[in-house]
Amino acid sequence: MANSAQARKRARQSETRRQGNMALKSEMRTAMKKVRKAIDAGDKTAAQAVFQSAQSTIDSISGKGIFHRNTASRNKSRLAAAIKSMA
């Protein structure tokens, strides 16, 4: 356990940041799931609309350093390819 006041404060800050980061990671995963669900439903226009909002979410979260920018780019690329390959 932290012994100094400084170490206790850093522990509090770390916990707060950890919880915020977990919430953002969850938000990104949820956005991606919504796109996949729209793709599975077979509605291309709805999938594109959901993808636009998911793309914005993914970009903002990767901009904060929660995920690496290449990870975000890869996820967006795969979702876009899945939408493009829809009939």
C-alpha cells in the first residue's frame, strides 16, 4: 500500500484513469458490435450509417491513446471491407 501522501494521490489518480479508460474501451467495442450487427442484418444503408458514427467514436478514442492508431485503423478497415462486400 502507498505510504506517502504523494503515493496515495498517484494511486487515486491511477484508479480514476483506469476506470475512464475501461469505459472508453467498452464504448469502442460496443460501436464495433453495432456495425457488425447491422452487417449481419443485411441492411447495407443502415450498416453504412452506423459505421459513420462508429468511425467517429473509434477515431476519438484512438486519439486519446487508449488504443494504438494502427489498431483503430485496422478495425475501421475491416468493418468497411465487410460493408463493401455486402450484396
